[in-house]
Amino acid sequence: MKNNSKTFALFGNPLEHSLSPLMHNAVFEKMNIDARYMAIRVENVRDILAEIKKSNIHGASITIPHKTAIMEYLDEISSSSFSIGAVNTVTHSNGKLKGDNTDWTGFTLALRESIEIQGKTFAILGAGGAARATIFGILEEGGTPIILNRTIKKGEELAKEFGCEFYPLTEIGEIKGDCLINTTPVGMFPDMEKSPASRDVLQNFRWVMDIIYNPLKTKILKDAEEAGCSTITGVSMFVHQGAEQIKIWTGLQPPIDFMKKTVLEKLKNETS
Ligand code: ATR
């Protein structure tokens, strides 16, 4: 490794199935950036801070379960991260740590490839961290989110915080909108036969999006295709959130199509 090589890392637990190291290392090489990106499994959020300083890590991706806990240890936090209540990107510069959230920008960039968000209604399944980023993104772009969640109290609190409507997940059949978005982990590898919504309610939406990218075509997306909906997989959001991280860390625009191709090839090989 040359002296000017920069080190980047993904911190979380578990990490085994993450495609971030593959995607980031491939794009650094493609962009001729002398850098390496490692996956570091950490159970305690304080270990992230120690590792960033010890190994002089220039940029870090933060994933489950540390996205919220890391916030109190940072020197600066972007206003969107503050509103969402989560940081997925840390930049280490001049001894200071800054937190950003690229989940919401990645989400809106991915959604915009298929839909103009302004003026449309989006039914959001789930009320966790991923839901918060999507709700924030939809509101920023002038759309209307409706929250549907299994646990009523959690959904109601989130709806109050963002000033939007809430319905219990059991009432999904009553909801009509332009697009349904799954932010729950239901249907993710290895529980691929599960779906957070029954097939008969999907026809109430023109588009159905899943933010899960592994598997590429989740059960809800297969059912949605059969119901005649247009579908949006989670790959584009995953790629855009990573591309936004590269922009923050390097100031350069990475090649999105190359990143998408790298991830899709890996996912297709895994499922074939
Ligand atoms: P993340 O940060 O990935 O969003 P999270 O904060 O744990 O993860 O949130 C997961 C969301 O998926 C929650 O809204 C959860 O519903 P509850 O609030 O009822 O726990 C939802 N979820 C998880 N498993 C679910 C399931 N089997 N059916 C319906 N919703 C589920």
C-alpha cells in the first residue's frame, strides 16, 4: 500500500451479506482512486470511534445496529441526519468526525428513476430506521407518506413526529395510493418466501418498491408483478446511497451504471 492510499470501512454487525465492500472497492479502482474499503464487525459503537482514529480511516459506512448510537460521538451532524435520527456515513477529516445520511438521498434518487415524487401518495410499510429515511425523503420531494406498521404505538409516534397519517398494518386493504414501499425486513434473505402484504392489496398501487436488495426480486415484488404493478427493486437505492458516500468522501461523481452492474452481477450469480 502506498503512503497516500486512503482507508475506508463499513462498521456494523452482522456484515457477512453486505455488498458494500465489493461495490466500493470496485468503484475506487474504476475511478483510479488509491483506496481500500474493509468490513469491520463491531458490537460496541465506541469501538467504531477507536478504530477510525487508530487506523486513520478517512470515511466510514455505518450500518445496523449503530446508525443512531453513533450520533452522540460525532463532532458535527448534518441537519438531515438529525431529522432522520440516523447517520450512515462518517467522514474523518482534520481530526474531526462528521456524520451524514445518504440513505434518504439514495432512496429519493432511486425512486426518481421511476416516479416523480411530487404530489404522489406513498404507503410506507414499517416504522423503523429505514422507514424514517424514506419518509424524510418523500416529504423533502413534495410527496405524501402514509405510515403502516405492525406495532401501533411506534407507528403513531412516528406519524406524529413527521406530521403524516398512520394506519395499523392490518388495515392495509383500506389504503389507496400511488406507490407502496416496503421498509420492513420481511422477505429478506434467507426468509425469501415471506411478504409483509398479501397479494390482493397490491393492486391498489401502481408501483411497488422494496428497499431489500437481497434477493433482487422479493416475494412482494413477484406478487406485485402478477397484480399488474410496476416494481422497483432495492438495488438502485443501495447503489445511490453508496455513490453519495463516495461523493462526500472524494468530491467526485462516481459511475452509477458501473456500480449497479457490479452489484447486479454479484446478486445474479448468488441466486443462479
Ligand atoms: P430498520 O432500521 O432496518 O428499519 P427496525 O428499526 O428494527 O429496522 O424496524 C423494522 C421495522 O419492520 C419495524 O417497523 C417493524 O415493525 P414493529 O414496529 O412492529 O416491530 C417492522 N417489522 C419487522 N418484522 C416485521 C414483520 N414480521 N411483520 C411486520 N412488520 C415487521
